[in-house]
Amino acid sequence: MHEINLRVRDLPSWYRVSFIDDPIGIRIAAHPAAATSLLAQGVYEHGWYWTIEEATATELPTFIPPSINAPWGFGPLLQPGTDTDGWPCWTCAFPRVGFDDPNPDWKTAIALASSLAELFHGLNAVDVPIEGSQPQAYTVSTHVRLNAMAYGAPISATVSGWWAARIADRFADPACEHEAIRLITQTIHHAYAMMHGGDVTSLLLWERAFHFTNPDKVFFIAPGNACGLGYDYGNARSYPSGGYELSPHNTDHPVQQLSLLAGLARLSSYLGQKH
């Protein structure tokens, strides 16, 4: 599978993740060959991801099979389209949960996070020849533990050697690093505040939700009990490719997971992934 091979060497890009501002959300674009492979895998038939099996217990909507022509996921949450370079893509808007509401809407957040977990799982399993001039930046893996009281929405990423080198090159300029800190902090804060739906002043007291350490390591922070995604969490694994693993810490619920994903996607957009 390409995700495993990415730890050994750089590979042509087969998917990318970008941030969208209005409405707040993300877009995942896939190389046409990767999109075709995703549809042929039959993720929904094999039940590769256990959220499908437990959807009934959480009263999630019926799973709609992957498509490049119609919305799909646990409900019609992943909207199909075509990216600017012609790649098939899926866009999703982050939901308002309303933490302080009498009846917060956690179901939609769980459904979206579970849908994205299916999409990333399928794309990471792609194992077909891909042609392209730009290498893959990273892969994303997400999970949703439906009955977990804590650490219920982990997220991790495998950073390629090419992207690690790009980070080091761009952030050698302090002005670029400072601009990335500003943009990503703003992105994570806005995404979390929108999904929270209430007064988050006390939750956004820190000035930075993004950190960089020489030469190429990045860290993302979301509101919570030391909630984050970064290199120094877990085993701090580096790979022969020159890349490394971003591991989660205390990602208890989907709002934290989606906020961190937004930050990672914003960094992608800032550094540039287009072909």
C-alpha cells in the first residue's frame, strides 16, 4: 500500500487535503487513478473500518457507498466535485455542535468524522500506479471510538521526506514561519469556535496553535487537556524516507480532531501542494 511505502521513499501524489474558508471545512482531492481504485475497493462491502459495524448502536445515518457523482458517507456529507486541476474531490463543511446547547448535535460531528475516516482509510490503501511530478505531502489516518469516554477521536499523519524538506526550506525564512503560525492558529481557533458554538474565550488563551522546531518538525494544538498533533507525541518515529510520524495526544472528541485536521490542511495550502 502507498501509505506504507511512503515511509521508505517519496511517491507521486495520489491525494491531497486543503482547507476551505467558507463554509469552514476541508477538501480532499484524489488522483483519478486513486479515485477509481477507491471506488473499486468496496470499502462499504468489506467493512474495513469498524465504525460501519457500530453505526447502528450510535444511530448514525445509513452508510452511503463512496461515489464521485453523488454525496456519500454516514449521510450525504462528502460532496463530490472536481478540483481546479481536474482531480475528483470531496468537500465537507464542519458542523456546529453547540457545546452549551440543551441538546448538542454530536451525531453530525461523529457522522462526519466517521465518513472522513472511511475516505482516508480507502485512500491510504490505494496500491495502483500513479503518475505525477509532485510527491505526496503526507497521509492522514483518523479513527472514531464511538463509546470512548476519552481519546475517542485520534488522528495521525505520515509526513513524506519531500514535505519535511519543503517545511525546512520554507521555514528557514522566519517571516514564512511567523505567517504560518498566524494562519494556522487562526484556522484552528476559528474551526473550533464555530463547531463549539458558544463562548470559547477561556479556551483560546494561548497565542499559538502551531509550533515548528528545526529543521522540519511541526506541532498543532487544539483546545482541551494538552490536545495536539505533533512529532514528539507517542514514539517520535522517523522514517528512512526522511519523513516522520505526527501522533495525537488527548484528542477526545471529533471537534478536536477536525480542528487539528483543519490546521494540517491549512499548512498544506500555505506550503502549496498543487501540481
